[in-house]
Amino acid sequence: MSSITPNSNDTQNQVDVYEFYRKKKLFWGLILTVSVLVLVISAFIALMFGSAGPIGPASSRLLTISDVIQQIIRNSSQFILKMVGYPVHEETSIQKIIIWDIRFPRIIMGALAGMALAVAGTIMQALFRNPMADPYILGLASGASVGASIAIIAGGTIGFLAGYILPVFAFGGSLLTIIIVYYISNIRGMVRIDTLLLSGIAVGSFMAAITSFLTYISGQHLRPIIFWLMGGLALVEGDWESVMIAAMIIVPSCVICLIFARSLNLLLLGEETAQYRGLDVQKVQKILLVLASLITGVSVAFTGVIGFVGLIIPHLIRLVTGPDHRILLPTSSLIGASFLIMADVVAKTVIYPTELPVGIITALCGTPFFLYLLRKQKKIGF
């Protein structure tokens, strides 16, 4: 009577697979932990450096880390006590106003915009299977600027538009742009990489021309339109309403994008392979393009045109984490937020007391990186 003994090779393979997934989970956990720490450190640095607004002397632009920690602990404890109904005597100081009313809204908006642009860039690079695709190069940001410019000229006051009409118009402009680029690039059901890039550049240039025309005829609305063209976070200082509106749109949209991480992994294998494995390719592409347009439009609505974040961050993170979007998307969002916060710190301090638009800093970083990618693609036969 024969007995069935387990195959030692099968057992060893099972142990190897288990060990591989265990190490991958540990690695992913380490990457996310480091990304969160980088974001926290970036936020602390941004709280220490920057504008003191009209209420403080020039020396108050630099706060010590103890000042920042003290204000955070004090105001957090006061907030908790107020929530439980305990009477609290609120103390108003220059440091509190600088941190909570001037710098904190700016930091959070910078984090939201960096997150949105990095996620949008990651999605587009996966959909088009091209490391050079991003919201800026494909014309999304230029289209959003057209919508924002129309809203500013038609509506008059920024304060009213910033809450309601401006994000809607910016989203409409970015969505219209990506639809035009996608259909120009789609030749007999195939999206060619060279046609995609050329279409994005052409349509983006056309949208930029429209924005220039609107700027020329804008009259009294010239200054806010110029701000949108250059990109910056100065107008959200003290504007918690705009920050909350942006957060309510960008954060849920990025979470939904994360749900499609496995679908993005399948799309990397090619549309035919993804379709064969049961993915509704056209439906997923349309949903993700709408989400990318939405978060890009909202980002541009409140911060202006900030280019190259969606190009630099996903590519660099992919070198560390690999192409799996289950880790690539959340890591890119965190590092994108940190990158834009630090770019804003540089913009505020590099030629103090003059403040540079943050879009200039990201362009100085992104243009050489784009040329590097273009040269790399050319070497492999692009």
C-alpha cells in the first residue's frame, strides 16, 4: 500500500512565495512610513519659514521648531476642550495668527495640489504607457486655466468664484482638453505615444493662446489671471473655505483612483491583454480621465498652473517602488504633497522679501528632467 508524501519542491516554493510577499509588505510599509515622515517634516519646515503677513515684523518670518510645536499643542488642546464643551479662553498672539491663519492654509493647499498633480500624472502615465505624460505636458493645466480665466472675467469677484464657479469652470476646461487630446491621438483604436505628446503640446499651446487673449481683454481682472498663469499659493493665506472645498474634492477623488490600482496594473500589460483578463478598458479609461481632469482642474482653480509635478514625482517614485500602482499611487501622492510644500518654501525664501511664484520653481526642476526623459526615450528608439 503506497502513501502519498508531499513534494519537497512544492513545499519550498510555497515557503519562497510566502517569504516574498512578507518582504514586499514590509518594504511597502517602510516606503509609506518614510513618505509620511517626509510630509510631516516638510510641513514643519514650511511652518517655520515664510511670510508673516501684514501683522508681523520681518523677523517673524522665521519661527523656531519649539514655537511651532508649542502652538500646535496649545491650539489642539484648546480645540479638544471646546469640542467637549469646556470653556476655553482663546489667546490671540502674532505667532498663532502667523501659523494658523497665514501658513497652515497655504501648507494644506500646497499638499492637496501636490497630491492631485502627482496622482493625475501617475494615472496618465499608466493610461498612455508613457513616462512623459503629465497634466502639464498634455495640456490639462492649460485647459483648466482657460476655464478659470473665463470664470474670473465673467464673475468678477474672486472670493465668490473661488468657492463655487471657479473649480467647475477649471474642471470643464481640463476635461475638454483631455477629450480633444485623446481623440486626436486615438487612431483606429490605438493611442500612439508620439501623436499623444504632439497633440498635448498643440492643444495646450492653443489653450494657452486663448488664455493670453482673455488676459489681454481682462481689464480690471488682469492681476488674478496673471496669478493663475504663474502658479502660487499666496491667495489661499487665511482662506480656509477654499482649502476645505479643495480637500472635499481632491481627497475622495484620489482615494477612488487608488481603488483602480489593480486596473492600472492591468493596463500596463496593454489594452488587449487587460480586456482578455476581464477589464472593461474603455470604461476604466473614461473614469480615470474624468478623475484626473477633476483633480487637476480643482488644483489649478486654487493654485494656478503649476507644471511638472505630475511628471517628476511618479517617475522618481517608480524607480524605488516599481510599477505596482497599489504602492505607486499612495507614495506618489505623499511625496508630491511634500515636493510642492518644499517648492513653496523655496519660492518664499530664495529672494526674500520678494516671493517667487511656485510654478517657476517646479518648472526649473521639471524642464531638465523632461529633457532627460526625452533623451532617454530617443536612445531606446522613441
